[in-house]
Amino acid sequence: MKNYYWKIVIILILPLLVSWETGGFVRNETDELPPVEYKAKHHIILVIDGPRWSETWGDSTHHLIPNQASVLKQEGTFFTNFRNNGVTLTNAGHTALCTGVYQRISNLGKQLPKHPNIFQYYLKQYKQDKRKAWILTSKGKLEMLANTKNREWWNTYMPSTYCGIKGSGMGYPNDRDMFPTFKALILEHKPTLTIINLLDIDAWAHQGNWERYIAGIKELDGFALDLWKTVQNDPVMKDKTAIYITNDHGRHLDGKKNGFESHGCRCDGCTHISLLALGPDFEKGKEVHSEYGLIDIPATIAHMLKIDMPTAKGKPINELISARK
């Protein structure tokens, strides 16, 4: 009988001894890990509107995007299989980036998104002044991104905007005129959230002007580097800013409809876009081949800033949010 009792004692005590030897009790896999504190406090989505993959990252020489391919890529994480998995038009692509939901929406700027955007969620949750969130677009019609037709959110917690000619919400001024103002507003207000749209590439392509389309890709490549240098030279934003350089859509493949002049279908030319993520929390010089899409960018930012965004359908990009774990 004594031997029986001793066996029971050993069975009960042995796991505790093993736990002690290994440095404590084993954590249950379902236990929550402590939240990660990310360094980036300012997030900028830079949308280079409408270049085709074949002229940018798909060209092995990268001669049209030397700043992104040779300089910025070494500073961040590049995604080779990034997609617009929704409607491949301007307003739909930008709506996905702001709301985290793919939806069919008018491309004229007269229709509001169905769902609240990340700017509204942020401003409400953190009770921030609207100047801490900005929509800066060369295309005036994109001012509609600031609002939603959701009844509970319509006309509330809207971010600041500067869209179109002199911020009027109208017209299509060129990027060279708009970009200095965009930078000045960012440096003045140090916003937590910003989205920028640059239109020149898309505009020239729609006119069938191949030479200006190519020149636009080169010029906006320089703007991307300029924006990175701008925030890195600011004492408040330096090493605390994440920039997501992406596109809203691509363009038709050669031989598909009218080729580079337009977009809007599901061909690889229209859906295959790019993402280069720069920031203090992201790995430098890393290349990711897993597929992600536009709706995953706001999900990633919301995760990093702890913004509750229940209507979003995207998922945080693991290779970005796990880099500091």
C-alpha cells in the first residue's frame, strides 16, 4: 500500500519539478502574448496611380524606378505578389485602401464608400483633431474617401482633405504642383494617418501618350524617394514613420483591349501591383513572395496603432507586424 501512495505522489510532483527545472510553468498556447509596441507613430500610404508592373518592378533593369529599386528597397520590405483583388479602377482601389473592403463604386467621385474608413475609426477612438488624419490627392474626385454612406458614420469623424485644384475637391492638377503642398501639410501637422494620390502616370496613359507615361513613372519614382527623405529629415517623424508605396491598379496587358491606355478588368496587368513598406518596424532588404492585397494595408496599420476597425475585411500582413516580435 505504501508503494502505491508513493507512486501517486511522484506522478503529481514530477511535472512541477520539470517545470521548475525549465524555468517555470509552461505557457498554454492559448494564453495571449503581451502586445507589441511598434515604433512607427505616423503612417503614410503613397499611391502611385496606375503604372503597369511590366514597366516598373517587372522590368529586370528597373531603369524607370531606380530610386525605389536601388535605394528604397534596401530600406524596407518589398512584396512581389501584391494585388488589387477588387475592381481595378481608381475610386475602388482607393476605397479598398481606406476602408479595408473591396466594393464596386462609381469611378466619378459621386458615390460614397459603404463602410467607415480607417481615418474615421482612428479619430473617434482616440478623440483626435481631424488634422491628425489627411487625405491628400491630385485627383479631386477622391475627396469622397473622407466620408461614408453608413448612417452611423456619415459626415462624422471625417479627416482633413486637400484634393484637386487648390484643395477644392475638383479638377486634376499635375503632381509637380501638388506634391510640395502635400509635403508641407505633413510637416506642419505631423499626422498619424495620411494617404497620398499621385495621378500623372494614369492621366498620361489614358491619353495614349506612351512617352509621357514613361516619363511619369520616372518622375514619381523620384517623388517617392523625396517623401522618404522628407520624413527622415524631420526630427519628430524621423525613425517613427512608416510609408507604404503602392498602386491602386495596374493597366491592361499588351493585346488586351487597348493595352496600357486603360484598366478595369481582371487581367494580370490590371491586378498585379506592388507594395514597398518602409519604416522602423519592418525588415530592411527583405523580399516577400506571399500574396497580399490592398485591403491588407489598412488592416496592418490598424493592428499597429491598435485601432478597432470591425468592418475591415483585410488581414494584417504577417511579415510586417511580426518583424519586431
